Amino acid sequence: MVDILQNSENQQEILIAEYKSQLMRMSELVLSDRLPDYPIDALFIHARSGSDEGGIIELAAELLLSGKVKNIVVTGSDGQGMGSSPLADYQRGLDKSTAWAGKADWAKKLDEKGVDVGEFVYFSTPAFHTSGENDVYTDIAKELGWHGAATLTHPHQLLRACMGQLKSIQKLETVDPSYKLDVYNVYPKETAWEEIVAGSQGKDPKPRRVHASDEYLRIVKYTGQGSLATFDDLIKYWKNRGGVNLEDIMKNRSRISSQPEHIKNVEVINKAIDSLGPEVYDPLFTTK
């Protein structure tokens, strides 16, 4: 009996190590993605909690004004979250406690960056979490006949957003198999990992690097629940994606591997993943 238990424990350790390795590999691949060499239809921006906007609005404006993306899509909520979600008011300087700043605030900030909001910014049906945003953004793309878009968020949030976006595309393909949407992934060049920011739904202010572990636990949990595309799904999608495919991603990874910003992002993310313990295989995370 002791031998059986020991073998079971050893097998679990092997599975955990393999899964962590997969998480690290997929995270670096998504960080190595890039936009194609032609303008794409839209930039999908996920609402950020509290002061966690760092560089997002600036990059969105830069991509639009440079002609790399033709439109920007933001959730149309006024800051509401899934429930009562107080923010650290000292971070935002606002009296109102909400899950994020809301569409009016972001419209103002994009306008200040030179974006013609009325012409180029679409506010979706209000969505209150990443999965909802992915669904409504995909619906807008289908409705408007868009076939190229990019997801914009922070480095540690990009893999989950990417897997969720593909899941939304897969759901739409069951209704209309002829529709094809190529989605790429972008993030701010520099990330302030030590900055104190709020997390999901505007809660739990702490350094951004500490939120990274929470993000990877969500990937395990939501994949187990079937609400994210699998790693295999994502690899297949990248292989067949137009403009920038998996081979291009691999080439870009080699190109940026020595850049200080990329090295730091990978270091922080790998430490976050490595901090995950046996709980990643808890039935809560793996039972569908």
C-alpha cells in the first residue's frame, strides 16, 4: 500500500511539473505574438480594474493613429462589475466605487490621446467579466464583417484572454462555420510589476506581479470548467491563422528573446506559475 501511495504521489508531481511547463511555454508564445504587416479591423480592449490601466490606453491610441488597427472596441458598461466591487479609492481619486472606470472615462482618455471616439470607438453591449467581453466582441466582429482583430491587455492576463477569445470564436463557428476571425495579441511594451493595482472586479489591491499567480489559477480552473479553449486548440488555431501563424510566432520569439522587457515579463510570469502548488489539480479546477 505504501508503494502504491508513493507511486501516486510521484505521478502527481510529474503531472504538475508537466502542466507548469506547458503554462510557461504557452505564456511565452502568446507574448511573442505580433500584429500582421497590414491594418486589421479592430482592437479588443478588456476593461481594467482600478489603476490597472498602465499603458493600455496609450498603446490603443498609438495603434489606431498609426493605422495598424482601424477601430477600437471597449465594453459599454459604466463601471459596474459582477457585484459589489469596491476599489481602492486612493488609487483612482474617485468617490464612486466600481469595478472599473467605465466607458465615459475611457472615452475621455482616448479622446485626450487624439482618438476620434465617435468615429473609431465601438462600445459593446455591457459585459462584466472577461468571458462576457470575449463573446460580445466576437459578435460585433461578425455583425460588422470584420475578419482581423487583436486582444490588448497586460502580459500576465494575455494567455487567459486569448484562450477565452478563441472559445468565443469556437462557439460562433458552431452557428456559422463559414465565419473566420483571426485574432492576434498585443500588450504594453513596459509593465510596472511592482505597482499596486486592483484585481478582478476591482478588488484585492496588491502588486501587479502578485496578481499573476491568480491569473494562472484562473486558467486552470476555467479550462477545467470548459470555458477556455485548450492549449491544443490554441496551437492549432495559430497554425492556421492568417497574417501571423505559429511559425511566425516562433521566429518572433527568437527575435525578442534577448530584449530586457521580454526577459522581465517571462521571469515574473514563470515565477508566478512555479508558485502554483498541488491545488492546481484540485477537483474544483479540473472537474467539468
